Amino acid sequence: MDATPERWFEPTPSLEPVSMVASEPSGPGLGRGLVALILAASVVGAVSGGAGVYVALRTAGVIETANGPAVSQPTAATVVSVESNESTVIAAVGRVSPAVVGIKTVYDGGATKSGSGIVYDQRGWILTNKHVVEGGTGITVRLTDGRMVPASIYGLDNLTDLAIVKVDGVTGLSVAPIGSSDSLQVGELVIAIGNPLDFQYPDTVTSGIVSALGRDLSVLDASGTAPTSSLHDLIQTDAAINTGNSGGPLVDASGRIIGVATAQTAVAPGIGFAIPIDIAKPIMQQALAGEKLSRPFIGVTYELIDRGTQDRYQLPLSEGAWVHAEDASGRSIEAVVSGSPGDKAGIKTGDIITRVEGQDIDEAHPLQDILVQYAPGRRVSVQVLRNKTYLTLMVTLGTRPDSAT
């Protein structure tokens, strides 16, 4: 599926200060995209609906109907509890905000870039975005109590825009509650916390909803012309995400991390993206275990099937991962990498992968999202449909190369 190319929140590192003015900055690396992003930034406030309160009270029997029999008043056993969106947001922020840090990266020549991070272990382990720290020669972490401490890069993810950094010898760290992104629903309340505009406004909170799930996008370089990477299965939100929010948390109503802010459109305020936390969990665990950050690799190109794909290609199933690839002219080509784990296990171009380790593959559970739960070297069962026959193949997952797309 084609997606609108986007840019990272942070501009190319520059020695020139960011100025919130309408004129185009003259410093290196600060172009129209950044100005448009700053001017377009807006805060989405949380609102509580009076209609929702009314429905709750009427259902509970507190309010009489105008054109019907009187509704009995609540007894001692009937208790009505109404919690506003504002109090929900306040409670969620209170749980997470102490574990959100600012990150400043220094590059050769003195240029800097800033972002945010999430403390997920008291020993100083921090989850952030790869584009916030990659290539830096020095990293400083700003804690919520104002302390500035040095940090080092533990590892960069070769699948997504994620990285793990570490601070040592720091006491009193708060740890963020980690949730799950598996059961997210469109319309669900979410909250973003970060450090916009080079720490000018630390610990900024915005709120909104989950606007969509499973979004894909390409990220452009600073010139806005060449794609630098592709991201898949993202959470789309209208919670305001601004320059400096990169690597900060997206939080659900219960005060748990369900995503990591990663990108925002430069032309449409109110469209931001976050990496689901379930995709981040494997590398978080690898870091805690002292292992090199790595991702599993199966070596097939596939298309996630929906009813439209089924009708267009006359496929026998409406769900699954169809092992399929096309060239620029639309002709089918080989979709299994020669010598890859999938090839060695017997997966063929044209197969439909229906299950991995008993988990059905569908729009809510794409093949890549299922695979990232397993470490390289793990042997997994893969069910495929081939010529009207279901086969179970055993695949020993490889390590995803940096060049894989």
C-alpha cells in the first residue's frame, strides 16, 4: 500500500538555534518542512461529554424520563460513578510522566538534536527513536528532576526506528508501566508526553485518540526528496506530536505505554504516528539480557490479504499472508529469497501463510508483527495453503540483515 512520505520530527542537526518565526531559517538543514511543522503544531485538549454523563445517569436510574414512567431513585445498592476524561488523563500522566526523559545528541562539529525517551528499567535502560541518537558522538539525558546525565547507545534496531540507550550510576529513576498494543481500538483515548522544541517546553502533555491502526509510511531525508526508510504497522493518532517528541511515549487511559512516538506529517497537523509497544518489547528484553539487538528473518515478500485482494487476484482465502511479489510492470516475480530460512523450510511463491505457532494471520495480526515476537534461531511452525492443501512447515528463523526492507 502506498503511503504519503513523511519526515522525522527533528531537522537535520544544525548549529543554528530554532526560532519560532514565519520566515524560513537560514541555518543549515532547517528548511520549509520544519517551519511548516512548527507553525502547524497544535495541542489537542481532552474534553468530557455531557451527553455521556446523562446516558450513564439515566441508565443507572437517577434521571426520570420526560415521556415515560418515572424511574426509581437509586437504592443503597445502586451507586453511580462518573469519571471525566480530564481526571483520566491526569491519572495516566501521573503514572508515566516521571519516567519520560529528554535526550540531547551531539554530533561532530557541535551540531545537536533533541528528542525524548522512556525509562523502562531502574538500572538505567531507556527506549527511544533511532533517528534521535544514530550517528551521535555524545548523548545527554535530562531527567524530570532537572539532572543532566551522560548516556551511551546500547543498540539500534534494524527493523524499526527504535534504539536503546543506557545511563549508569543514576539512582531514583522512575520506571514507566509498559502496556500492550495488541488490543488497541480506533477511537481509544491516548496521551502523548515529550519534550518539544529542544527542551524549551519539557514534559509537555497532549491528548487525542487512536485515529487508525496498521499504517505504513516512507520517511524522507532532510531534502524531502529521497526516502530513507519505511515503517510498517504504525499507530496513527491526532494527539499533538511536535519536534522533540520523538522517542516519547503514547499512553492509554490506564496509564500504560502502548506506543513510541516516531513521526508526524509535515503538511497535515493532527496526523502523527507511533510504533506499537509490542514491536519494541523484544529488543527491550534483549538489552536487559545483555544480548545484541536483532530481529528475526524469514526471507519472503508477501501481501496481507483482505477481501479486495482476494477478489482482485481470485485467491481462495480472505485472510493470510500471500507470498507474492511484482516487478515495476506488475508481473509476478520470485517472492522467496534464495537460501533464506523460508526457502530452506520449503515455502514457495504463491503459498498463503495462514498461521505461525497457531496464531492466525489477519489484518489485526500481520505476519511481521507475529514474527517479531520470536528471537532469531527460534524454530516456529508455519501453516501454508498450497494448491488447496494445508501444509505445516518448520522454519528456523534467521537474523534480519540491515539491508532487508
